[in-house]
Amino acid sequence: MRRAIGMLLAAVMMLMLAPCGAESVKAPDYVLEGYDAESSGHDWVTNLFFQRMQEETGISFEFRQFGKEDTWAARKEDIIEGNDLPDVLFKAGLTETETLAMAEKGILIDLKPYLEEYAPDLWAILEQHPEYLDAITLPDGTIRTLPCVNELPVNNLIWINQTWLNNLHLEMPSTAEELTEVLRAFRDQDANRNGRAGDEVPLSVLGMWDLRFLGHAFGMVDNDYYVSARDGKVTSSLTSENNLAFLNWLHLLWEEELMSHQSFSTADSLRQVTDSNAAITYGVFLSNSPLTVVPSNAMSQYVALAPLTWEGKQVYRELLGPLTRGTFALTRTCPEPEKMVAWVNRLYTEEGSLLLQVGREGEEYIWLEDGSWEWNMDLQTVASDVLPNATLGDGGVAPGIVKMDFQEKYADAATKSMIHEMGKVQAASVLPYPLVYLSAEDAEAISRLQGRIAPFAEKRMAEFVTGDTPLNPDTFREFSEELERLGLNDMIGIWQKYVK
């Protein structure tokens, strides 16, 4: 009898304990899925960013993290078909085509009705920049994805050796003509002061893509499709008199060996100087950072060349613009979307942005008395531990805002100087053509036309620069006529449809 009573009491106790045990292991609130490159070292399950966000918001996730681009691309195709949908897409990297396809099939919900109330910080940004709102709004008026706003986006800048200018007592050039004279001095006057004449490379570029960023000195800021939109009108500078003058100038630089003759046959890795003791031989080059070309100890020699003046104006081509679309979305399976919209709004505040980019104040970084900030440990630890385990800023573009003023306050003088230089050019930069969502039909047509126009234009312009094809009014007219035959005007016409 005692044994039977004991077994009965044990069974009752197990029944009483079971609910408590089930409640203590709370099921995740949402399934969150996205891409984060393996090279970042991030593990979303253990990363402190998500743990800290859960502390602040109470929201937890089941994670589905993809680390390879090809597998994530395949998975996005699967999502388009509606298979095994997550609730949240984070660091999603959704292209225009993918976004439109998911919207058409009802995979992604419209976020616009939630933004003003549940994402007030993001909404304030969109109200301040109506062009951002236009860029994330689909043709049907809905908003299916949220962006990253980067106040200092990556660009292809012109870096000039300030040390060489000082050595030769030269002023910073402000026009194409003045830059030509500076390049001649770099070539002829032992600018690096190593006693070896002729080892200087006045101008180093990587083909016509780099060179076209110099086109601003002749009033040209076309995008990679050779078009720009101003005052509601889409044009291309390819067949313009400006381009003829620009190509003549480039040919002069080539003929006088002011431009490296490896410009059409080299790559970043081949021109990069890795020996910190090597003589610096570059006067001017184009890159997003001096560190892609010269060692870190030479970085301080270079400053970003302010946009050259054309007809009294300074304007530079913005490569990507401050907006990256397709970083965040909610699918039709998402319960209580307003809670996730409020969650992601946190990343559009300075506090939330810093939590994602650099971690928590006092733990990963600290503020100094002079108003600058620095990491709270040595840089080796930052690279090996902090960035992979406490932040999510790399490995893929996350939603939120990246503040320029915070970057400018970094305590390291060389980094601060480079950011200042980048900001100087950013202030005069324009996006040649606004971000739009092309229809599938127009996207296919643009791709087909670009496949014909771009190879011909790049090859022939390079030949004009090197002299392999003589440049004169007749050959430039033939160049223009061939571009029209290949469909340049058709290309312009398609882009015109999307400009208000």
C-alpha cells in the first residue's frame, strides 16, 4: 500500500511540475532568417547584439542564418515560392526583382501602415528625406522592405598625395587644367624625394570605370548605365561634346605619360604596395580608401581631392548613395507585425545603431573626455572577438542608420582624417539617377541593351584614350552613331519612364 501511495504522489508531483517546466523554456517569438557572410564570424545564436536587444525588447528569435551567397540566393528563390516561410527577413539583401516577386505573390506584407506609429524614428528620417520614401515605395504604393541609411556611403574617390604637393610647393588643383600641371610636376620633379627620377606614377587608375569618375571635371556624372536624371529629364553624356572634350584630355594624359600605361591591364592587387618600407610612387589614384593601394603608414600622405570645378560648379558622382534597400522585411506568417516594426525601429536611433555597429558603451567602447570614442580593448581583440561576437555591422547590410558624426569622433587620428576627407567629397556628391523599382519587362530590356552598349562604349573609349583609335570629330560621330544603333536612345527612354 505504501509503495502504491508513493507512486501516486510521485505521479501527482510530475503533473504539477510539468507546466512550470514547459513555461520556463519559452518558445521563440519569431523565426528570423537572413544572410551573414561566414567571413564575419557572426553566430546569431550567441551574438551579444541579439541578446541585448532581447533584454531591451523582450523579443526572442529562432535563427536561420545563411553564410554563403549562393545558398542564400537559392533560399530566396524558395521563399518566393512560399516554401517554409520565416516571419522576419533580416540582412536580407533582397534585390529589386526579388522584392517585386515576393510582393506580387503576397509573401511580404505592406509595412507602410505601421511605420508612422510603430517606427517613429525611421518615419522621421523618411519625412526629412522624401526621396528615401520614394525609393523604398513600390509602384503600387506599398513598402515591403526597409533600408539601411548610411550617412557616409562608400564611394570611388580621387586620392592625391599631399606630401608630394608640399614637397613641390604646389597648391591643391581645382580644375582639370590645374590637375594636369600637378601631374606634370609629379612626373618631372622627383616628387617622392628618393633621388630616383622617373619612378613616380602621376595618375593610376583601373580602366574606364575609374576614369569616368574624373568625368565630373567636364560636367559628367552618369551612372553605370551611362545615364543621369536632372530636372525630370534623363540624358546620357556618352555622345555629348563634354565627353569628346573629356576623352581628348585623357588622351593628353596618356600621351604625356601622366597616366600609368598599365591602367587598362592592372588590378588593385597588382598595384597595391604591401611593403611598409617601400618608396611611395603614387601621386593620384582612385579608390574607396588609400589602404587598398598603399600601406597604412603611408595613408596619412593622401587626402581626397575635392571635386574639380566645371563652369563654376563642383559636383561629383555618388556611387551607391546613402540608401541600401531590401535589408528587412516581414512575411505573411509574421504574428503581430507591429511589434517587429517597433523592434527594428530601434536600429534607426543612435543608441540602437551603435549597439549593432560597435556594441555597448562601457563594455566594447568608451567615450573620452575630449568627446571622441575608442575601443575598450586592443585592436587585435576587437578584430578577433568584439566584431564577430558583439556586433553585426559587417557580413551583410543590416537595417538601421549609420551615423557619420559618430564615425568622425573615432579617436584614431588617421581614421578620423580619412573619414573627414570622405565627408568633404560626399557634401558635393549627387546620385546620378534615383533608386526606382523597374518592372520585370523593363529590367530585362535594360539588361539586354546594357549588354550591347557597355562593352562597345568601354572598349572604344579606351581606344580613344590610348590612341589605338584616333579621336577626332569624324570618329567620335561614328562612335555616337553606333551607340544609337545599339539602342542608347531606347535605354534613355526606358529610364525616362521612371522619373517624375
